[in-house]
Amino acid sequence: MSVDSLVLEVPDPAASDLLHKALGVDHLVTTEPASSPSEGFRGFTLSLVCKQPADVDALVEAALAAGASVLKPAAKSFWGYGAVLQGPDGIVWKLAASSKKNSGPAVGEFEHLVLLLGVEDVKATKQFYVDRGFAVRKSYGGKYAELVSEPVNLALYPRKAAAKDAGIDPAGSGSHRITLRGDRGTFIDPDGFVWA
């Protein structure tokens, strides 16, 4: 089972595409004009997991030059080093490294793209995906689950916790404005995320 790519519905595809190219995700994330209304938090975040802090900093710089804004500046934390940005389309991007120290010069690349779905019930949504052929890589009860998926990694987190981690208000309504493309056909998950 895999998530092969993501399609984001955005108000200005050209502006979003510029950011995706700057982040090096344009082969995994495409855009189309928004066709359905949505307000506030869309229920997901996208994360770029890097090898070291210098790569996070290089990607933050590239993203800011391409129109992103800072929600949380890059800093060390208990779990590593990271920053949270918002694209010109409102999409939240987390750039992170588990290492707090650099091991070499920055290459400005990421190792993994992670789609974090903010869900109402992690256990129920995890079971929904398991029933569709996903294997579980990590699971922490109702707090977090990571499913085996490449090239886009898929993780589940409670909706309010996902918004809090991103530094934004959890309120939101309407379309998620994201379509997941994979190898299991078309369906809608319990939280309204669309697969095509």
C-alpha cells in the first residue's frame, strides 16, 4: 500500500507550485484550482524530515524566498530541530530534523515527506487503513500512528493535537482540499480525506 502523490486544491496554483519547487517536492505534490470552500485548519500538515539542522535552515530559507511565512521559527526542541511554515495557500509545512547537531555541510534536501492527517479517532482511522492493506510501522494507542507508505509517508494524529503542534487554531470547516493518490482505488476515509 502506498501514497504515491498528493494533489492540493489551492487559490493560486502558480504560487503554490513555486513553493513546492523550492522545497523539492514538486514531483510528489501537484496543485489544481480550489473548487470547494474551506475555512481554517484543513486537518492535515505536510512535513519534510531532514538529516540535520543545516538542511532544515536551507529549506526554510528557500521556502521563505518562495512566499512562505513563519508560524514557528527554527529552534532546538526536546525531539530535535525544526520550524513550522505556512505556504501562500494556507498549507502548513513542518521542516524538522531529529538531530540537534550538524554532521556536515547543508545539502538543502529532505529525506522523507510525511502527510500527517489530523483525525478524530486515531485507533478507528488506523483500523480503517489496516483493513485496506496498510501495515502499521508505529502505534501509540490513540495518540499517534504511522503507516507503512512510500514515497509519501502517512501518519495519524488527533486533529486538535496536530493543529496545536503546528501553532494554529484547530477550527476549520469544509473541504480538506487534498486528494491522496495511491494504489488501492478510490475511497473516502472516516475523516473525509479523499483517495483517488
